[in-house]
Amino acid sequence: EVQLVQSGADVKKPGESLRISCKGSGYTFTNYWISWVRQMPGKGLEWMGSIDPSDSETKYSPSLQGHVTISVDKSITTASLQWASLKASDTAMYYCARLNSGWNGLDFWGQGTLVTVSS
Amino acid sequence: QSGLTQPPSASGTTGQRVTISCSGSYSNIGSNYVYWYQQFPGTAPRLLIYSHNQRPSGVPDRFSGSKSGTSASLAISGLRSEDEADYYCASWDDSLSGPAFGGGTKLTVL
């Protein structure tokens, strides 16, 4: 069974750093890109970026590039999303999802990680 | 802007057929597969339709998808109260090099 299990919710202050994670299991981790999707409170889904676990090649949404970093450790089948300096506007639910290259869409999703940034 | 366009809301009565539209451009729907997600409050999106009109295992055949040109639609027949959810269309966008999403449609079952 394909599973993506994300790290738990976190509360941070503006300016703090944060890394959230997504562990894949039940499939060959290096065969599928992992994407991160943001959902701000009461809003829709927004693609943030993707990473190829086989070689760590990354692609970012132009609107978010430079503000977040996506990385992967294939030895533990885990992808990560990190911020060096959080803003209040980063408050959102973050999902990781597996990219199916057959039809270029996200087929399996993690349960989501709620990040709250507040002073 | 690479986003797809959906109506913010849709509604229907139990047993009815409803459709949700999704409009894009040549760089996304016009050149790539369309997929649809269902999302209930507080839960992760669930894949409903992929490759324009294919259903993953476990998705009832009441749900169907279609595409024409740079637009797509999701149809739900035999509407049930448990279908009340948010629905998102999406498609790979060549200019974004990633998936573009619609803004979501909140379906209400009256």
C-alpha cells in the first residue's frame, strides 16, 4: 500500500526556521517525484515545487522560489520542505504528494502538516 | 497566471446530475491530461479522475470526466449527500513545469 506520512503540526514565530517531512513507503521511492502543495486557510490548492528522489533535481513555482527549500534523503525515503525565516503568511496546511509521470498528476497524498506562524 | 478557472460553487438535489466546469489554456489543459480531486473539510485531497476520464479503483462510476480543447468538466450523476465536498480540477502546465490547479468548487447537496 502506497503511503506518504507527514510530520506533525507545528507552531512557530515569524523569523524562525522550520523543516517538515514526508516519508514514503509501499513503492519504489526513487521512481516518483514528490511534490509539495500549499493550502492557505479557506483557500485552494497551490503547487509549490517538486523533487526527484533519484537525483535531487528540484523544480519550484516561480512565486515561491527562494522562500522555501525542498530536499530529499532517499536512504530514509523522506522528502522535506523547509523555511529559513517564516512569515505569518506561511500559515497554511502543507501536503506532500506523489507525482505519477504517466499522466503528470498527483496520485497519492500525505495527510497534511498544519503550520501556524504567529507572534 | 497559470491557474485554472472553476465556478466557486455548485449545487444539486439528491439524485440529480451536476457538472463542474474547468477552463484553462493551451499550456495546461490544451496539451496535458486533466485530473480531478475531491476534498472534505480537514482532510487531504483524494484523486477522483485522472487522464481526463479514468477513475482510480474505488471511485464510483457516478463520477465521470471529459475534456474538450482547453476546457474540462466533471459530472456527478445520482447525487448523494456524501458528495458534498470541494472539487478541484488540475492539469500539468508546461510553462510552470508543474501542476496547475483550479480554485475549487464547493458542491452543496440540497
